[in-house]
Amino acid sequence: MTQRATKRPEGFVKPAHWTNDPAPAPKAAKDEPDPRGLSPTRYGDWEQNGIAVDF
């Protein structure tokens, strides 16, 4: 079994943008009214020119 590296190689310099801070919590989704009718993300299909389109 190959051992896993647990230390960085000599001469490694951590990039300035790296951080140990935890990832931010996701923001709550906004429930915005759909100006064209029913929400496609809720009902699963889109309507274009009177034809239901499902992807």
C-alpha cells in the first residue's frame, strides 16, 4: 500500500488566496413570482409559444 503524503514538499509556498476559513453557509432561495405563469422549476416543464417543453 502506498503511503499518503501528509506534508507539503519543501519549498512549497501557500498562495495568498488560500484560507483555512470554513465555507460560507448558502443563502436562502428567493421565491419570486413568475411573470409568465407557473414556475418551471416547480412544475418541471417550460412553456414556449403555447407548447410545453421538458428538458
